[in-house]
Amino acid sequence: MKYDASLQSSLATTADRARALESLGFDGCFTYEGQTDPFYPLLLAAEHSSLDLYTNVAIAFPRSPMHLAYQAFDLQRFSNGRFILGLGTQIQPHIERRYSAVWGKPVGHMRELITATKAIFDCWQNGAALDVAGQYYNFNLLPPLFNPGPLDCGVPPIWVGALGPKMTQMVAETADGILIHPFHTEAFVREHTLPNVELGLEQGGRSRADLSFGIDVMVGVYRTDEEKEVAETGCRFNLGFYGSTPAYRVTLDAHGWGDLQPKLRTMTKEGRWGELGTLIDHEVMSTIAVLGTPKEVAEQLHARYGDIADRLGFSMPYAANDETVAELLRELRLR
């Protein structure tokens, strides 16, 4: 199993942060589409570290598959094969109101986007004719002048975030990897995600070896009482934020906590963002997040995900102490 960290910093400090994450013992780093572009920081990380690199996630629907293909090929070539293109759907209000893009049928849209991007990869890498005709995308023009040519290191894999059953099945059927959002529980992954992955693999005539598992985990690791308070406060707020989103209610429903979602949603609509964490009790927090000392967190991560994940992405929504995180990684390597 490989362990990855979020690379969230200003471009001015990205190179230093990438080097620091590598020195702590991480195998890779990822970006998400929050306050910055998800691709630019990875270019600097590729230049100044030997970390694996991936977007986790880049929002797919506002982007053309052609744009995604060029960016993915550039990063794959520059990093000599260390890039993974991680994609996600976001939710309808963000697609329509934050990006001013078109929200259609997300499962069908994402399937077509994956297929189109892979067709462009095949054209550039293997010389295949570019002929994509679908509901959302049509590609049939690519003069040689605009073809970047093949990659010696091979085309980048495409991993896609999935939560609901239909999206999970489709990703397992068509993508190279699946990305699991940190707002999940072990029980949800085992009882809901894995059975739908198996269905999707069967539909695609594929095996488990054909699909990589990247699981993001909310981690609250600490060695002192002060670090514990900081970690738990950050995790509570982030869980409240995610829990307010209707799309993530399925995770809460799986444990009988569904009534929490509309209460959190009401807080956001009333602008009471600072109070979100107050509704997250210890049971909810410790079931979704992994909390404890480095040794305790390592034991829990191994128990929850050791037989499932190919990569674990650490989501730490607070100012984690680097020495504490390094100790956690050392503990994980012992298992």
C-alpha cells in the first residue's frame, strides 16, 4: 500500500512542501479543486520531488476531454510516468452556478468523458483514428500539428471518484481506478462500495486486478493533548461540512444518522458555518475519521483498509504536526 498527502499550498511554496512531504515518508501527493487550480501545483511537485502525483479530484464536466488529455500527457511526460488523472463530478449547483457548465446525467456523462479521453490517448499513443460520437462529446479532427505524440512511459491512468451505486458500477467497468471520498465508513465501503465494484467489474469483463483502489481517509493524529484538540476540532468541522451535503447522506443513512444531514444543511443556509462541528458527536467522528496516536491510527488504518486499498490519501483538515505525521508513517511501514 502507498500513502499520499494533500499538496495544498501557494505556488510560491509548493516546491518546498513537496520536498517536505517526500522527506516525511509519503509516496505521493494529490491536489483537489478548492481554492487553486489542481494541475499547476503538480508540475512543481514533479520537478522538485520524486512523489507520485494525482488530481483528487479535477472537476470533469466543465473541462473538455481534449483539455484534460493535453494536461495529463504534459504531466505524465514531465514526471516520467508518475501522474494519475483523477476526476470527479461535483454536484449540480456547483457545476451550473460555480462553473456555469452543463449538468446532464452524471453517470452517462462521466462514462462518455472517460471513453472520449481514452480515445484521445489512444490516438496520440498508438495512432488510432480519433472518432468519438456521443451525446456529450464529438471528436473527429486532429491534424498532426496538434498531436503531441506517444509517451515512452505509457499513458496516464484515469481514476474517478464514486459514491452512489450506479456511478461506482460504471467506474469499475470503465476506469483504471476508483477514488473513495473521505466522508465514508469502513462498513459503507465493505457493504455498499465493494459489491457495486464487483458488479461493475463483471459487467466490463474485468477482474479486481484491473481496478486500483484509492481511498481518502480523514486522519486525526496526535501525540499531545494540544495536538488532539486541534485535530479533533478540524475533523469535526470538516465532517459537519461534508455531512451538510445531500449527496453524502447515504453514508449517514447507512448508520442510522440520516437526520443529521438536514440539520447541518440548515446551518449552512443560515450562514452558521462555525457551528457545524457542534453536531458531530464522538461516535460519528470516530466511525468516519481515524483518530489517535500514531500507533493507534496505524493499527486502525491497517485494520480498516489493509485488504482493500492500493493507496491511502490522508485528509487532515487541520495544521498537523509534521513530526507526528512522520511517526505515523513509520508505524505504518512496520505493518
